[in-house]
Amino acid sequence: MHIAVAGNIGVGKTTLTNLLAKNFKWEPHYESVDNNPYLDDFYTDMQRWAFNLQVFFLNSRFGQLKEIQSGGKKIIQDRTIYEDANIFAPNLHAMGLMTSRDFQNYASLFELMSSFVEAPDLLIYLRASVPTLVKQIQARGRDYESSIRIDYLTRLNERYEAWISEYTDGRLLIIETDNLDFSNNPEDLGFIIDKVNAELNGLF
């Protein structure tokens, strides 16, 4: 079984992945952030490093998916391969930070890779307003995220909403997080666990 958690930067994907993994005894697979050799450079000079960063994420998540689908375990994954292709890369291209040549190259790589993997059994989408995202990004205090602009987060949110509105690859659970504090409030976490349980009961 493959569960995936999707959502914008700062929405709480990694935190929720960790909490749900502990609750359901699932094996967590996290996004390659700490060992990503391009992140610092990307946030310093997006135009120079956008393509490199996106190819790194694409390769990393494709490897994760192949491992997940060959392992026969119950897995929860922090962010999906589809977010790179439907949100981040197109956004960088639209902002003029990735050339059309690089974007077309990236898109063809994604199409090839996606033909070898399956969508998650359940996609959990965490929705948050930009003020909530900004607050949570500031709270976690990652140096490379200090230069993220509000208009960048806004563009990403718009693309997330467009993607989710047309998502049909599998079961989808949308969680509104603006008024939730699932990392510190057990009741809020319990609310999400109940929602996930209800979806899982429909999978079997």
C-alpha cells in the first residue's frame, strides 16, 4: 500500500508523514532535502539552477517509487513525483527561470519515468493559505528558505489547486490546515487520523 502526502512548501508534509507513519506503523519515505546538492544554489540563483534542481528531484522520487512498488510494504511518502512535473517545473518555466528547451527536456523525462510507476493508493493533499505557509516556513528557520518570496508561494498554491481540481489518478483526501495544529495538538492529529482511516476502509 502506498500513501502519499502532497502540498506546498511549509504546509507540514514531513511532519504529518512522520506522525501518520508512527500511528499506522507505516514505513516513511522522505523528500531528499538535506542531501540535495542544488537547494542552496537554487534559492540564491533560481534561473541558473532550476533545471538541475528539478532533475535531481525527479530522479530521486522516481528511485523512491521503484523501491516502494517493488518492496511490498505499507509506505507513506513525503511529496510525489507528480508535484514536480505539474507544479514546480511548469511554474519555473512560466516565471522565465527555466528555458523552454530545458522544460521540454524535463517534461519528456517525466513522461518516460511516469510510464513505469503507479499513482499512490491514497493521496493526502494538505491545503493552506499563503499567510499560514509563510508563518510555518519562518518558524522552521531553514536558511535556504529565508529568501522565498510571497509571490512564489502564491503561484505554487494556484498551481496546486489547479492540479488537485483535476486529479483522477487515485483516491484523494483534502485536509484544510489553516486552523489545524496537528504537530502540537493531539485532537487535530486525531481528526486527520480519523479522516485517513475512513479513506483506507474504502481501499479494502
